[in-house]
Amino acid sequence: MAVKHIPSNVIHSGTKGGKTGCGINTKDKPDHWTNSHQKITCDKNGCKN
């Protein structure tokens, strides 16, 4: 599953309401995140690997 950060348009590994693969907590600003099926574009460890 992927989660999209709406303001930056970056797609991370993970789900809304949890943490991304690179460790960002999506609960901090839930209105900035949406679940997605797009290709992951984050190049940080945990998301890309």
C-alpha cells in the first residue's frame, strides 16, 4: 500500500493513520495524507527499499 503526501505530491510506502516506510507519522497532520495505489516516489530508506 502507498500513501500520498498531498502538499508535496510525494508517494510513500505505508498507510494513512500509521507510519510511512521512512518513518513519518501520518497521524500528525491527517488532512495532508491520502491512501494511494500510485508508484512510490519517496527515495528515502524504508520507502524505496
